[in-house]
Amino acid sequence: MLQSLQRIWGKRLRVAGLLLAVLVASIGYGPRQEDFSTFLALYAPAFLLYIYIYREVGSSREISFLLLTGALARLLLVPAMPQLSDDVFRFIWDGRLIAEGVNPFSHPPVYYMEAPHTVEGLSPELYAKLNSPEYFTVYPPLAQATFALSAWLFPRSIWGATMVMKLVLLFFEWIVLWVLPRLLSHFGLPEKGVLLYALNPLILIEVMGNLHFEGAMVCFLLLGLWWGANGKWKASAGAMGLAVAAKLLPLLFFPFFLRRLGWPRCLAYLGIVGGVLLLLFAPLLSSAFLSGFGNSLGLYFQRFEFNASIYYLWRWLGYRISGYNLIAYFGPMLALFTFAGIMAAALRERGKDWGSLPPFMLLAICLYLAFSPTVHPWYASLPVALAALTRFRFPILWSGLIGLTYINYSYPEYRENLWIVALEYFIVYAAAAWELFSGRNWLDKQYGRKPIFPTGD
């Protein structure tokens, strides 16, 4: 009996990893948006197991097993329809438009319901599932190409089209699990850092469960870093172009590339990125695209609100001053603050090696999210991926807390619980400040007091 218990204890991390996969799969196949109590009952122990595994893991053999567990956990989630997000129906709507030769940026979905149109597959039943039918689409071309592929292969099956998109994201996620350990080794960081992404419950649920294309963006972003760090700057530029084509956020990082490439090569680098984007955007380019896409981006900063931090403080101030919501003014103003902050950081940093780049990329995305009026749970995916390449760990804490925002959907009528928002950001900002000024982080045992921003070579 004692020997059996010792054997089990010796494999406790493997058992914990498998239990984590089961809990995450249970979320993927179980609770819907309104089932917050069930979600929390599964998500909280999954996150605690994740933290326990990361803190206790030591040997390379254990890390390899747990990395494989993360890969298999993603595979387990492929057949599950998204439970916590209804964005997939807009993906299918856009895909069916493209499959019929219609530019998805030409009109918002409501246009096709208000007058007789003959676009195949745009049924009232699908329309009823859309969450923002009066707004233009905002998804870049790599995402749109995936939507179109799924609609072409399964023109009438929502589940079939969803499975195609999930398989594409699974491929991208497996590439992340291949390249991230190599980046950690190249930058001289602990190999177990790969588990911060591989086993993170938020990543598993939001990318593979709820089908968000942050997984594609992270894939090409890390490939761009890998090739850049190995001197293959042309391949790096191509990968960065694809990252932007999946989500626009990597555009925030380009100011930090100048010192690492020099002016002539940086201009060539940006030229390749621009060429990739032009090639991918070309099938969608039109006057309708320019107006529709610009309209969607403008609405993002001027109308949408969810789980914001600094913006909510400004909104409160606006109500006190004017008596109404000043988002139309504050949204663009905070976007300018983001740009100014990133440019100031780029001018002050002195790193020239690629290993010193991830902390500043993390700074840029966190600055953007701090000022943004909309911060959905899956937006934390990129900070989690970048945290693995730095000594910062506050994004890991955030990935656990941001899941609490699903409480908003559990009320009879949707409303935002601002107490949850206040708790979330108080803890996250406190952890970030402590890590920044102490040189330590809350998660790792091996890091003593060290400069948490590298100076570079």
C-alpha cells in the first residue's frame, strides 16, 4: 500500500496534468455563458492545478509529458461547439458571403435581412444567432480565409464549418508548442516556461474551446521572433505579416524593431510585411472595405465597452463633468495615449538583441489593453504568450481573474459587475507594480531580485 502511494505521489504532476485536461474539456463541452457557477466550479480548480504544476515541475521528462498533455487537451476540444462565445456564427456568416463571391466588408448582416437577397446560406436562423448584426465585420484576411475555407467545405453545416476552423487553429497551436520551447532555450529562459502557455486554462478554453484567432496571431508572432532571433529577417517579416493578417495587434510592436534591424533593413522588413498584407488584403480591397473596416474600428473605440480599467475611470469622470458618457471622445484620446506611450518606450529602450524584445512587446500590449474600452477574456492570450518569454508573471494571474467576467452573462438581463472588474484590475495592477519595482515575480521560485527589463546587448 505504501509503495503504491509512493508511486502515485511520484507521478503526481502527471496526474495533475491529466486532471487539468479533464476539467478544461468539461468546460469546453459543458457550461454556457449564463452558467457561471458551473464554469467557476470547473475553472477555479483548473487554474489552481495549472499554478501547482508550473511551480512544482522540475525534470525535462515531466515537462515533455505535460507539454504533450497540453497538445492533447487541445485535440480534445476540437469536436466541442463554442459554449462561452457566439462569435463563431459571425465567422460562418462571413465565410458564406466569401464562398458566394460577396465581400463581407460590403454590408453589415442586417442589410441582407432588410431586403430580398440571394446569398446562399444567409438564413434568418443563422442571422438570429449573430451578436452584432448591425455592425460591419472587423476580422482581417487570414481569419477571413479560414472562414471561407470552412464555408466552402461545409456550406450548410454549422458544426462542420466550425470543425474546419478548429482544426486550423489546432495546427497553429501545435506550432506554438513547437516553437516556444526553442525560443526559451535560445533566450536562456527556463524550459518549463512553455507550460505557462501550453497548460493555461484560459488559452485552452478561449482559443480551442471558443474559437478565437488569437491562437493564429500568437503562432506567427512567435515564428517571427524565432526567425528574427536566428538572423532570418526576411522569413521573420513574412511571419509578422501573417500575424497582423490574423489580428491587427502586432502592429503595436514594430516601433521596437528599428534598433534590432537598423534603418535600411527595418525599411525592407516593413516592406515585406506590407507586401504580405497587400497580397492577403487584395481580394477584399474596395471602397466598401475601406469604409466598412474603418467604421468597425471606429465603433470599437467609440461605442463598445467591456471589462475596461483606466477607461472606466475616465468614463466615471465624464459622467461627473457632463452628465453623460463621453466614450466618443475618450476612446480615440486613449488610443492616442497608447501610441504615445509605445513610441516613448521605443525611443528610451536600448536593446539590440531579439531576446530583449518580448518584455517591451508585453509592455506595449498591456498599455493598449489598459487604455482600451473593451477587454474580452481572450484578449489576455497575447500577454500570456509574451509573459512566457519574460520574467513577468502578472499576465498569468490576470488570465485566472479575467474569467470572472463571465459572471456578467449569468444575470436575468446582461449587466456588467463592476465590483468584479475593480477586484480584477486592483490585483493585476498591484502584481504588475510589485514585479516591476521589486525585480521578482509572484510565481517563480528560482528568480531572485533581478532587473526584470533586460538591457540587451
